[in-house]
Amino acid sequence: MRELKLPIHVEERAGLARESCPVRVSVPLPRGLCAEAGSVQVVTASGRVPPQQARPLLSWPDGSIKWLLVELIVPLAARERLSLYLQPKQSGAQHVAEVWPQLSVLERDGCVEIDTGAATFLFDNRVAAPLAAAAIGGRQILAAGGTRFHMQSLAGNTFTAVLEKMEVTAGGPLSASVTLEGSFTDGPTRLSWWSRAHLTAGSTLVQLEIRIRNPRPARHSGGVWDLGDRGSVLLRDFSVCLLPAASVTHLRWYAEGAETEKVELQRPWTLYQDSSGGDQWNCDNHVDRNGKPSVSFRGYRVRAGADTGEGLRATPCLTVAADDTAWLAATVQDFWQNFPKALRWEDGALCVGLFPRECVAGFELQGGEQKRHVLLCDFGVAPHQTSIPQLQLPPAVWVDPVAVEASQAVPYLIAREHAADAQLYVYVDNIVAGPHSFKSRRELIDEFGWRNFGDLYADHEAVNHRGAQPFISHYNNQYDFIYGALVHFLASGDLRWRELAEDATRHSVDIDVYHTTEDKAAFNGGLFWHTDHYLPAATCTHRTYSRRNANSGSYGGGPSNEHNYTSGLLLHYCLSGDPHSAEAVLRLADWVIDMDDGSLTLLGLFDAGQTGFASSTVNLSYQKPGRGAGNSINALLDAYALSADRRYMTKAEQLLQRCVHPADDIESLDLRHPEHRWSYLVFLQVLGKYLDTKVELGELDYHFYYARDSLLHYADWVRDHEVPYKDILDRVELPTETWSAHDIRKSHILHLAAGYAPAPARAALRERAEFFFARCLQDLLSFTTAHLTRPLVILCVYGHVPGYFRRHSQTLQAASAAHAHRFGQPTQFVPQRAAFKARFRGRLQLAGAELARLARDRLVGLKSRVLPR
């Protein structure tokens, strides 16, 4: 193993002393460095080895580890910054391993028992609930059954919970997870549920993630996707209840921080967050299926017996305790942000209202929609305080950005301290800093609540809006903000980027992805567009098209290949190990394959040819370079990186060769008129990603050279014919700042091409690349609207790339050699629908000709009978 000493930083910022703080960090490693997780370890600056475990998340093509997820237990003093180092294990090294309880997992008789050394937790396949029992020192903290779900429909019917699957995942000496899957049924109505309990050695805490999903399809009549759709399920309540074994005598609770904790005698108690508590708490972002407000009052209210209180934004915790000090505590992560939420002590149970009955509007889970919540639960028998406040305020953790750049695990990432483009970073840092940061922009339309939290405000749609109510428009991860935010987190160590990305990822996976297999193949598992241009979201929530905007003409649609963003989800999985992000990447790639499979359509009965839906842009007839095909190929490449399943690469190459050719007549594509053709740039960027992937795999084959020659062919055209968009805004319908932001793509493409071009051509390509980079920033900042969400995201995702090429141009190694492959001439792909029409038209013509012949023969026969011989 090459020499390695990779710095990891941990910083306590909440002012809380932490005797045993769990730390979870994913570390990118250079290719060929580490073959097994057990060959490396994390040590402190003083040479101590904290309790730890590690597992690989992603590998390089040679099998070495690319991303390694490490879990640690470290002590942290208040405000302390701790430096750790990932380095090889060495025999005879003078490292002192810290003693720590080891977690044990016992599976028998359909049960899983996990002993953390501080508590024992039981999961039982006969109990349809996320946790069956919890005990400390042999004493049961939970009553028989442990926890239970309560779900009630808006009509008042109670759903029955069924457990269908249970398994231990990601187990080790320091932590383990248990996942359970099941369903809720109410007559013909079925919802699915999934839970994952994460347990840590030496701890009584349980992090309990719970997901509820409506797997039914929306009906979306006319291509609109509003609330009130027949595929939705209406709920009155969904709560998780913890049942204490001992008689509770008193409660401890806080609403806005542990320092405000109150203690009172046992009596019915509720803390209910009805709205965000912000200035726009009752704006039009919060409406039900009838367009009526779904919120009732500002902030939260506490009711303890006959006593009441109120506040704006709760980050609460409720502990219920017995006189002999046995206690249990619970809350929900991001409590007020995901309103409505409730904590209750009632009928002998501590209940966590995820969709709480206190909300007068009820809840509508749209067809194919899901929602995840994270419950934080703690148990004890001693009079000490719960550790939940520490989970609510976790420490900052990051890998040294210089080490991240050196790993090359994230293409074209450059550490902030190596970047020279000060103006660029001043611009993009408006996303995380200042009065107009993306967090601040949430307040403009109150982008909070269980369905909204994590999305961005699409304020570029509201530029010309006038009215008392704010204009509601949702961004839905357009241009892959998640990826850009995570790249900037890795490049800077600034946790504000990661926090935005985490929120956006959870929202996008839950709300923007269409979680059904029961609709048509072109929609199943797809990603919804951002809400409609310059029209309010109304009651379509985050699903693009609302009936309230369908005034006349053709209107409506659904998930589309042009809005399929997976790279941020893949990078999020690499950083977190979150299986939902990995599942979403694979599902979105499968969606690409399925939408192009003609056998899955009605026309497949007559013609099973490929539909062309995966490779079209703007309309089905355009099957050349565009963002539709580019995003489809990108999703397939991400799925291949995650799974090494060759069918994803095969489909990517099929789509690539369908849409581009080294001998294309580029002038015939009308690329000089950007209104409907600008996104050919997206395709060329993805073409470069494909080439990088093939080089990484060592596959310099026919497919590689076909793509390389195509990229160089188009890059020459970009170099010679493209101009900054600001110079040709007369050719577009809406001359906004976003056109200038897209110029960054031209710089990216020309730098990519320079890496694959013969040496004599590189300088001209790089010179033109730098020209477009400079003009992009200059032109963008000349607009008064430069700081809107959309242009900021585009520069956040791509702005750093030219700086990387500038720094590494002499060390980049790409394949620029000549080859002997022959690619022939371009052919025109014919989508299934067009092929069927042509075949049907041909058959009609043949049938018409046959009918005409028969008619002529008939006429001749008749004449022969009546005419004299």
C-alpha cells in the first residue's frame, strides 16, 4: 500500500461536552491504494485508535476501494476540534487501541436480538412494529410489543399493519442496522412501510428511520397531477407509539432546546407543530386538494392537562419516567421543518405523530409518493439526561479537501485552497452565505412542511410576479443541485453545503421520484419536472402540471427523460451509505431502459421496437444530441458505477450511438438557434463523462473511439461557431440571465475535448474554453437577476471545472491516438411510434392499391357482360 495519512476533521460547535460521540464519515481513496477495509484504521494525533468499523461503499475498476464508510466513537469537549488520520494498519505500530463494548447480534426463532453493551433490543417477525423490546441490565423498559403503529384514514378506518420481511444490514462490532418491511391495509387500500433501526455499541440510543409509501399510481387524467387524484390515499393520523413497562409518574420535556427543559407530574400532554412559525406560515404553499389552507395557526402549541403554551419553531424532546428512574425519550429529527408533527403522552404511551391527527386538514399521500422520518429514541434506568440533544446537534465532520482532490474519486474536483477563481466562489457562495442564501430563500414561500422541506425556491419563475401572496414555484433538483452542493462541501469542508444537499436529497428521493410500478413504463419510477414555467404550483405540489393552469390547448405531461438527475444521488450515497439514494439511482436508470422498451407499450403488440422516449429532446422526432438523451446516458453511467451491471453500459452506448456520429452534418441540426437546441451542450458534457469512464475501465474499444471522435467533431464546431449567449439573445424567447450561465458548459466541453484531442489542437481548444469561462461570469454578473436560484445552481455544478483543468492540464492523461476503426455514415433512428405509422401507412397504401386493382377487375368484368361482342 502506498503511503497514506489522510486527515479527517471533527468539530463540536454546539457547546455540548460529549463523552462518547458517534462519528460517521465516508473517505474517498485513490485508485489501487486499499483493497480491504481492514487494512486501514483511523488514529488520533496522539496515536490512539478509537473504537471503529469500516465498510466499502464503492470500488474502482481494479477492485480497490474508492469510498470507505468509517464509523467511530470519540470523546469531544465542548467547542473542541479534533484531527484524526486514516492510515494503514502496521504490525508492531505503537498505537493504543481504546477499549469499548462490542455490539453482538443474535438471530434465532424469527427474532433478532442486539446487545450494544448498554442495552438489549429485540426485533420480532411476529410483531408488525419497528421495535419489539428494549431492556437495560435485564430490566424491560418497554411493555410487551414494545412499539406499535397507529394509522387511520380520513374516513376514520384503522389500517392493519403486517410485517413481511426482516433482516440485519451493515452489521459490525461498533454498529448494526435492522430493517423491516411491511404493509398497511384498509380494505382494498394498501400502503407499504419500511423501517431501519440503527444501533451503536455502548449506547442506549436508537435512530429509527420510518418510511411510508403509496405504491398506487396516480390517475393524472389529462396529464395533470393535482391533489385530489383518485390514486391518492387520505389519512387522518399516522403515529408511532412507545409503550413503557413501568408506571410513568412524571414527564420531562423541552420545546426549543435542552436548556429549557421542564419537569411536571404525569398528565395528558401534547406538543403540536401546525406550521413553520415563519412570516409566510400561511402562504399559498400550504393548501389541500380543494385549494384551502392546510395550516391553522402559526408555530406550535403545548397542552399539559388544562394548561397551554405556544411558540414558533420547536426542536423538542419528551421523556416519560417512573419514580424508580426508568425512562424513555423520543422526538423526530427536523421536527418543525417537517410540520405538522406532534409529541404526545396519552393512554399510557409516548406517541410520535408523524402525520398527526391534530392537523385539521388531514394528509394526502399522492400516488407513487413516499415520506421518510427519523425518530430519535433513548432508554435509561439511571437519573441521567437523555443524549437526544446531542443527536439533534451533531458535530461537524469532513475529510481534508486537499486529500479529496488527490483521491480523484470525484471527477474535476478542486480543493478551494487550490482554486484561483475568486470571483466565481464569491458568486456561488451566495448559496450558503448572506441574507439571500438558499436557507433564507426558503422563508420567502415557506418552503417547509413534510412535502416541501428540502426543495429550493424556484425564484427565477417569479421575476415578474406582482401580488400580495408570494409566487409558489418548486425547483425539484433541476440541473442537479445536490451534486454541486456536495462537490462544494468536499472542496471546502463547509458543512452548510452538505446540510442543503442532505435536505434536498431526502426531498428529491421521497417526493420528486414517482414510486410506483403500476403506471406506464414512460412514467414508472421517473423523476418529476420542476413546477411549470411562470405558473403557480397550485395543487400539483411538486408534480409540474396543475389543472388550475390548463386554460386552453394541449397541456399536461409527466416524468420526463429531460429531467433525470442522478449524479448527486450517487455522490450522496458515497458520502452517507444511504441505501435510498443508491436505490433511487438504479431505479432512475431502470426507468431509462423501460421507457425505451417498445414491448412495454400498447404498440408493442404490433412493433416491439425502441420507443425513443429515452433519447428524445423537446419532441419525439428529435433524436440527436440534447439533454433528454444526455441525462438518460448519465443515469445509466451512474448506475453502472454503482452496480457494475453491464446492461447499463450497453444501453448507454446504444443511446449514444443513436444520437451522435463522428460524421454528423452539424449544420443541419440548427444549433445556431438555441431556443430548442441549446441542450446539445448537456449531451456533449455527458459524452465526456462516458469517455472518462471508459478510460477508467481501460476499455479503449470501438465504442470509446466512436464517442471520442464524435466529441472532437462537435467540439471543433463549438470552438469555431459558438458565441456567448448574451451576444445572440435576440434569438431566444426569454432573454434571461440563465443563458449566460449556460456558457459555462461550452468551457467544460472544450476543456474535455482538449484532453482527448491530438497535441496540436489542444491549445486552441483550451484558449476558447477560457474565453467562454471569462465571458460566462462577466455576462452573468451584468444582469440584475444574476443571483436567482437557477443561474447559481448552474455555476455551482460546473463553475469549478475549468479551474481543475487549468491546474491539472499537464498531468491529465487521455487517449488521443489514432485508430483503425471505421464508423460508416450516420443513420436515422426511427422511434417505435413513427415506425408503426409508416408501416401502417404502407399497409394502407398496399391495401388501397389492391382495392383499386380489384375494382378495376370488377369493372372490366361488368363491361364484358353488357357490351356487345
